[in-house]
Amino acid sequence: MPCVLWENTFSSGLICLNLLNEKMVIGLLSETNPFHDRKIWSGTIYNIREGLEHAGHRVVWISTSKYSLFCRLFGFVLRAFFRKKLVLPSNTSFVCWLKAKSIDKRMIEKSDLLFFPGDIHIANFFKTSKPVLYYGDANFCDLVDYYWFNLPKWNIKEGNKCEIKGIKRSDIVMKSSDWARRGAITHYGASKERTYVLEFGANIDDEDISVAQPYSSGTLRILFSGVDWERKGGDIAVEAVRMLNERGIMCSLTIVGPCCLPREITSLPFVDFVGYLNKNTEKDYQLYLNIWQSTHLFLLPTKAECAGIVFCEASGFGVPVVTYDTGGVGNYVVDGVNGYKLPLLSDAIAFADRIQSMIINKEFPILGKGGRQLYQTKLNWKTWGERFNKIIESSNLFPCNE
């Protein structure tokens, strides 16, 4: 296996593009098909592709999945050997090399720009004169003991090595939050001038969003949406809604995401357990839309969150948010604008108190409008595409020789 880590060979005078008049051909490197799969990475790769197309560019999929079977076998062997440890095969040089070997070099040559939504480590293992753009929601070191626990030291070392070389390999680094941008600059030496913040949009088509009616009286319909029940703070959400009902505030809690939950939760009189919804199917997608349209409040006490596409969705529907202040959440939930962020040590009582205060102060219409404004100006993929173009233009990646 070759271990050469190629330096960036991009020459800034090679290409001249006027982005206002010409389309770029953007090679989107991904293991999954960005034209069809709305499920992977919360639909982000699918929507990135749409955002780039809305911005006037032509996107070609450069698959990195040719040796995915070997990657899975390698992961199986690692997990069998380190049975008491969490292992991340994708953050190893061997898997990155395999994925790099998957790439069709002809597709690289057809592209004006190589776009890596994550997996920047692959770029360390092939040579190209094309400019490289890395877009991610976090940095490896930020996720250790935050998302990932009990990683072996060698895996941490490998992950950090791949990340720092990948960032140095990139001509542009884009992050989905200020938290992630700071991490890239502070921990991996990313250039401040070439590292940008570009928030995600909602994983729902804009034409499918209709604004929900703000809460005024009656039963407060609260939504929890998250697959990882423990990390997303499902137990805290249930307890907070229980407390509100005990205080005489009628509330219901709709739970979307987990495949199954204990009967002691699903049998609670105020809980409506929907379970996992696959947005790739029309039936589940329509049900998801209907749930949002009848929701008054989105409650997500998530203990670790890089960004949160679901916050964009909440703002799109004009649904206020109550969550924790963690990770990159601050770019998506602004206190007093579209909801509130509570300190990480806050318990269910604090969440119940905050929601009760919002009811007493009749904040729901104001926060709903604030969410809509955030969605229309920042948290949608059309705006994402426009901001993407501005970043490319300001970065001087494609200067015209006078």
C-alpha cells in the first residue's frame, strides 16, 4: 500500500471562471449517490448536491464505494480484535487509501472543483491539480469524548493525522458552524482566510414547508425527533413534558426517530410514539411533514450536536426550539429569536420551567416568526448555494489573468 501523502499541486492560474456567467463542474466525492439517497448524513449530501445545482453549477458524482466491501471486512476484523473498544475504520489511512483507489480519475479530470462532504482524508492519497474543498460539521478531535467514547489511542492518533493532512490538503475549508470553524483553526492550523462558515439547510423541499400555527391555548403539541434516544436527551424530554402536565399545562409529546422504546415510555398517556421514518419513501415523508405542520414546539435536549439539520426544519415551519447549548447549535438556535438554549447541566425541571415561561409570556408567535426569518435568510439550501458562490468568488480560487 503506498503511503505517499500528496501535497496540494493546484496552480491558481490554471483556470478562469466567471461564476456569474459560467457553470462549474463540481465533482462531489461520496460513497452514496447524492442524486437519490436522502437518508445518509440526515440527507445533507443529497441537499448539498441540490444546493450546488441551484447555485448554477453542474454536479457529477465521484463514487468512493468500489472497495466498500473490503472496507467493511477491515472494520469487522478491527471490531473483532478490539471488542471492548469503539473502533472507527473510516478514520484510518488504510480505509482512506482504499476509498482513494475507488475514484475514477477520468471524473476528476472532468471536474473544475473537487467537493468533499466529509471524508477529506481520501484526498491525502491521490494526486490532482484540481482545487479541493472540504465541507464538514466537526473536526475529529472535537468528537473524541463528545460523540465517540472509548476509542483506542492508535485510532485517535490515526484520525488526527488524517484530519490535519486533509485540512492542509484543502484549498478551502467550509464548516457548518462557528464551533467547527474554531476547531479547524485552533487544533489543525487551518487558515483563517480560507476557512468559512456555511450553515446547513433543512432536509425538506422548500415547497413542502407550510408554516405551523403558533400555540395560543389548549394542548401544547411538542415534538421530539432523533434516532439516538440517549444522546438526543429523550428521557429528559419525556420527564419535562410529564412535569408540565403535572403542573396543569396540557401537553402531548410526539416521538419520531427511534425504532423502538420501552413500553413504560410508549404507554404514557401524553406520548404519541411514531418511531423511525424513512424520508426516501413518500408515505413516511408526507407523515413527517404532517407532524411538523401540527407541532407547536420542538424539544431536543441533545447532549452532543455538531449542527442539527432538524433545527433548520423547525425554523422552516416556524416552530420554536428548546435545546441544549452545545457544539454547533448556536448557529441554528438563537436565544430569543427562534427558541432557547439551556446550559448542558440543566435538568428536566429547567426545560419545563423554560417552556412554561414561554407560555406565560406568549412568546410562541414571536419565536415562530424569528425562526421563519432565520430559515429564509440563512437556513435553506437556496441561500446556501448563493453563499457558496460568494465564498468561491472571495477565495480567488479561479482568478482571471488580466
